[in-house]
Amino acid sequence: MSQDKEEIGSVNTVPSPYDDAMDALSSLITKRSRADKSNNGDRFDILFDYIKMLELEEPIKQMKVIHVAGTKGKGSTCTFTESILRSYGFHTGLFTSPHLIDVRERFRLDGSDICEEKFLEYFWWCWDRLKASMLLVLNTEKTSDEVPMPTYFRFLALLAFKIFAAERVDVVILEVGLGGKFDATNVVESPVVCGIASLGYDHMEILGNTLGQITGEKAGIFKSGVPAFTVPQPDEAMAVLVQKASELGVNLQEAEHLRPSDLHLGLEGEHQYINAGLAVALCSTWLQRTGHVGMNNLNQNTPVPEKFIRGLATASLQGRAQIVPDHLIESESPGDLVFYLDGAHSPESMDACAKWFCLATKENRSPSYNQSYNDAKGSHKSGKNPIQILLFNCMSVRDPQLLLPRLINACASHGVHFKKALFVPNTSVYYKVGTALPTDDAQVDVSWQMTLQKVWKSLNVREKGRDPENAKLENSTVFTSLPLAINWLRDSVRKNQSVRFQVLVTGSLHLVGDSLRLIK
């Protein structure tokens, strides 16, 4: 096998039972824009028809749910929350999105992705039950157009409820997929407690053009009489949260912000202390309201319990402030090609990503490095020059005029300048689950990546990001595939023995997931 083929991996062409499930799941993905609500299957109330078909009405009512919405930080908050409650010995169920490599990542039982055997069992149970119900619908007054198969995310949410009901978990932690009010997770009518993570501008084509409108959609998870917590928010957003809470009789409180001096977190980045504070508030309230622990809500004068500390320290979430040495280069030249991966895709999250990346590259270490990198730290030859490179893509609904300047300026404020930017299309595609990694496709459409490159060039980072020693490097390149970009990086490391490459992968969780497939 040639080196190139070894590096990008080979594709197994023999379909497996899991592949069959992924093909079925892919058939539920609509190619309509998310803002197109012309299909009857997009109606929120139809979710309750599906729940009846799957006989999940009573099981959902019995679930002790923690429900979390937000623009950024909601996935991290849910991860901290699950880890804390698991440290108490509870049987936990966590539903998050999106996945990075395998769809099973969305369903965690006791901190681990659901195993393939159980996933297939519950997947086909739901699939077959819904398909059979569709046939029955044809013989009723409703037409198949009125009750179609659920769309992709809705099916996954229904599957999550089935998994957690069948596995009899003690607590269900639900991360909202998009928005809140009309999200598939919002069929839970009486959660134990709700949380709103940091709010900002995202999915404006669906949620609204103002922060107030977006916040109103997120606050749609509030339920009458159910306590809720949030974090410091922009004034416009906080005003809407307070108003919505007042209308529903919700006791809305701002969670205490934990300090780095207080404890260590399993997820990197100073911004994670805000998410951890929200998780602590959610867990303490859940423990109270379910009668498991008699404790008051934690505040600055209350020491964080040991089990909370353990849960916060052991939380893990791929693709968020994650540092991974390249597995091939690591064996040849330890530490010379390291990827810094963060799925930031909003202007606010770009700020946090940039700050984390700058601190991590300057320190040259992090608790989240794997052991091989820690062992290799002392093996670097003196005088090796660290070079920062950006590997970037974002969805076309994002505005690169907002994202790239935010990232570049935030990095520059910390003295970090990228010597080169690589723009690539995502390997995985939105309309296909579990797509294989291609080698290259000369026909691939990279017009969007060319647009990103134009934005990059307009920032005039060529002079800022270069020094005489590295003037030979081009400023930016568009690659037709991610494997080609990864192989270019590997070849560059081999040809330049005097440098170390620190590669920031960001702009899209899909890009982060695709990169992890190749480098781990």
C-alpha cells in the first residue's frame, strides 16, 4: 500500500448491518433549507403522534429530565451535568448533537456512547414501528402526507427517548438541537430543571434577526413552575428571559460563575467555567427536587462538594478545545504536528476558541493532551520554530465576514498570527450519515472555499502573519479534500525539520469530526 493510501485510510465496501441503519437514517435527511417549513412533517404537534406510535407517552412523563438550550456552551453544560450526576452513582442518559464521527455519540449511557448492538436494536424497533404505523395511517382519514416519517433530527430525538426509557436511566439530560420552542426535545412537558447557556446570534434564518427574537425561541423550553438557570447574558437577551420567566411563573436565577482557582475542569478553556457553573446549579437543583440530596443551591460562600469536583474534572467531550497529535507524524517526529480542534461556529465562540488556542500553543501543554504528547515534550530539538496554521471551513449559512475577522483579531491580540490558512470542504455531507472518507475528487465544488479564501485575503494577514524565516510559505490554499490537506501538512513537517506545526481546526463541528477520523 502506498504512503498516501495508508495515510488517508481505505474504505470498506461491504455493507454491514450498521451501514444499513445509516442508509435508512440518511433517507430521513431533507435537502430543503432549514428555514423551509412548507412540509406538514415539520409541524411541532406531529411529534406527539410519533410518541403515541412508539408508546412513549408515559415513559417520557416518568423521566427526570434536565433540559438545556443556548447558542454556545449548551453541549459542554450537558456534559458537565451528566458527569456530576454520574459521580453520584446515578444511571445517566445524555442526548447531544451533532455527532463528530459516529451517530452513536449522540446517545450516552453512563458516560459512554451506546454500543452498536443496543443502538441497532432500538433503532430498528423505532423504525419498524413507525413504518408500520405509516401503513395504518393510509387506511385512516389522514393521508401519508399529513403523517410522514419523522425528519432526521426528530427521529434521533425519538430514538433517544426510546433508549432512555428501555434502559431505565435515573436522569435524562437533553441538549436542544436548534432553538427551543419547536425543538424535538421540547416534547417533555415537566422537566425537573431547565438551563439556558450563553446566547448570541445563530441560525438567524430560522430563529429571527434580533437577539431578542432568538432568545424568545430559546426560552421556549421554560415550563410553568419549573425552575430555570442561566448565565450572564447580553442585556437584550436577559430582558427577554426575565419576561418569559415571569409570564410562566418560572423561578429564573443566574448561576454562579466558577473561578479557575476553585477547581480543575475536564474541558479546556476559561469559558468552560461559565458552563460548569450552570451545570453545578442544574445538578444541585435536580438533586434537591428529586429528593436525593438535601442541599441548598450553591453560591460563592458554599464549598463545591467533592462529587461535583470529581464530575467536573472528569468530563470529556470531543471536538471542544481538544488537542490531538497526528498519529502518523507522532511516531516519526513526536510533537511536530499537533491539531487543536474546536467546533466554534459563531462570532462569540470564535473569541473563546482563539483565546484557548493562543494560551494552549504558548504553554505547549494541556491536561487534555494525550500521554504520547506529554512524553514527547522533552524530545523537541532546541530551536524548532512553532508555526500556527489555520484549517477552516464553515457552512454557507454562516457569515465568514464575521467569523474570520473575529478569530484573526482575537489571536492577534494574544500575539498569535497564522502563517497559512487551508480551506477545505467537509468530508462528511449533510445528506448522508457515516459517509466514507474520499481520496480526492477533481469535480468537487470548492466555490464556497474560494469565497472563504477571498475573505481571508481581504484581512491583509499576509504581512501580519509572516516573518522573514517563513516568507516562502504561501498565505492560503484551497484543497479539494480534507485528506489532501492533512497529507500536505504531513509532507510539510517531513520536509521542514526545523519547524513544528500547530494546526487550529475550527469553523465547523463537521470539519472537526472529519479531521478526528483522519488524525487519531
